[in-house]
Amino acid sequence: MRNLFVRSMVLTLASFLVLAGLTVSAQEPREGVVYWDEPPAATGPAAIGPAATGPAATGPSESFIQTRGVSQKLATCGDGNQEDGELCYSSSVALAPPGSSISGIDVGRLNGGSNVDFVVSQWLLDRMISSLGTGAGTFYNTQTRSMGDGPTDIKMGDFNNDGITDIMATNLHKDRVRIRWGHNNWQTWSFYKTGDGPRELVVGDLNGDGRDDFVTANTGDDTITVGVKRSGSGFRLTTLYVGAGNSTVALADMNNDGDLDILHDGAGRLRLRLNNGSGSFGSPTTLVTSPSGNTAFPSIATADVDGDGYRDIVANHGYNQMVLVRRTGSGGYRNPVFADLDTGALFKVQLHDMDDDGFVDIITNEGNTTMNIYLGNGNGSFSSGNVINTLNATDFEVADFNNDGFLDIIYTGTEARLLLANP
């Protein structure tokens, strides 16, 4: 297996085991077996966060982002009320210790409550941190647990259909995923094999049986691994070669048949694989071919950006461009349209209605220290960005953490930080 990260030799084996919360074992754990942590991992601070105060075409064409003045987002915004076209965010607040090498984040409901919680992975320390939301933009019951060797990405899901949220992470250095089972407060875990070097992870029910399944993008051998949960133990695993330089994978119902399909990159192409309803996928359809050789598409997002009832695609092309692929009413796809951003470091793209005007907007993190929100016009075009200064933002998620009806942003890098909307 390729070793994709250089690890410090100063850290001794004993200290590594203490950090990861593991006990010394006489043998390598076996795939699919449930293991208990012993003793339970340490619990973090009681609360963290702000004070609780209530068809394939190639080549660029005209840009789908309309140029206009870029506005800098400040900590406060006029009278404090968010109006159409106005985006206001609080100063960011740290949610995890600095310097903790947070590489992945997911948001959802860990304890079945009505408030949004979060979980992050720390690939250098081989662990995860979970925290429950209060519904006021603060968090409590922070827990730290070991999460395998090199957890670069992390996701929530219910993999055994017991109604309780489990947590899965990639193990980059061991070519596998690890699941923390939620029915015992994530004190037990199992692992399952993937391709070489799983870096990105997506989770969803691929065959409609009520159990979540997973797909990983494996950068070590240019494959994706599809894991469909069996009714008993384990997963039915399928590994598909997708081409050199693959970096990402996404799940979405692209043809409105109720089944989650796979979007992925590889060999300088963005491709779609349709689900047959059982979690099996046919030959790929190429939607975009890179106009610059084998340039990757590091992030892929889907939503209906033009109001026709079909999901469209917005993806990063390399680290300086975005590309839009719109679905047609006849079931095909329009020619891709590129937008040059000249940011130098475009990492991730998501699609949400950030200003609550009924139109989907684009959210990106750019240049490591900024995020950008491109407001949608409802017809597949977007206005140029609204910049937010950040601290080392390499990943992010969007949710309403304080139940005020506005979407907030949580981002990660050397630490996790929260930006509350409409302060």
C-alpha cells in the first residue's frame, strides 16, 4: 500500500496508543468483528462554542457566474436583520483545540434529538471528536474516540437499521473503513476493507432496505469501493476502476427514480453511474471532459439550480475553476459551462439556499483562508462571490445550529470553527 503521509517518528508507540484510546492487543483485529473500547475514551469539556444567548462536451464556454462587485462579509450587518441579497455572519468561534489536524466533518443528529450535532476526524491523531448541539449555537457532551489509522473523512449513518446513528470514517493507511456503532454510545467498532488509500467517503441507502451503505474514493489505486450492507453482518463490496487521478465521489438521485446514483471523477472526466435499484451500477456516462488533460474534479455537488425539477451539477475543476452541468427535461445534460475563479485553491463546493430567497446558492472554500457564497438567480446563473474571512478552511458543512431559520457554516482545518448567520 502506498503511504500517502509522512508520520512523525518522535511519537512513541505507547503515547500513540494513549492518544488513540486503544489498549494493546496480541493480534490484528478481524474484519467485521465488533470490538469494545476498554476503558471508554475520555470525555471532553461540558460545552464548547459561543455563549448561549438565545452529454459530454469539452472546453470552456461563457461563465455561469455574473461579474459584479464582491462584498466583504462583516461580523455585523446594518440593523442586524438579514434581507434579500444580504449575508451576515458572526465572528467565528473555535469548537475544537487548535493544531488538531481536522480533515473531515459531518453534521446531523447523533442522539435522535431535534438539534444539529457534529463529528470531525483528526487524521494525524487517528481519532474522532463528536459533540451534541444545544440548539442555541453551543455544544455539549464532547467525546473523543479512536477512529483507525488515518481517518481522512467521516460520515454519520444508520448501517444496521436500528434507528440509532452510527459513525464511519476512512482509514487511509489501512485501506478500510471503521464504523463506530451508536447503540452503545459509540464504544464498539468494526472495520471493513476498501480499495487502496480511501480518502473521501459518502453514505446513503443504495438499495432501499433502510440500511445505509457507503462509497469511498480510493486515491491509491484509482478506484471507488461500493459497500452495500447485508441483512446480516458485513457488506457486499464492489470495487470499480475509475481512472487515474480520482479524488472525489458523490451520491444523488440524478434521474428521479428514487435510487441514489454515483458521480465521480477520474482520468480528467466527471462521470455518472446510474443505480439499478439494488446498489449495483452500470457503465459510466461521461458528463464533462477536462479541457486541460487529466485535471481532477475535487468536489461535486448537486441540486436543482434552475427550477426544472431535476438535479444539476456544480463541481470544482482543478483549483481555479468551477463547472456547471444542467439537466434537460428529456433526461440528457446540457454542455458544461466553466467559470474561472483565479482563487488558486478551490477545495470544496456545496449547494444551499443561503439567503432564503428560494434559489440555490454556491458555497465554496477558496484560498485556505476565505469562503465564498455565490448567490443563485434561479435560472442557472449566479452572482459573483460574497467573501468571508476564515482560518485555514479545508472542509465545511452547512446547517442551522441555533434553530433561527438561517443556515450557519461550520468549517475545519487546524481546528473546527462555527459561523452563525444573521447575528
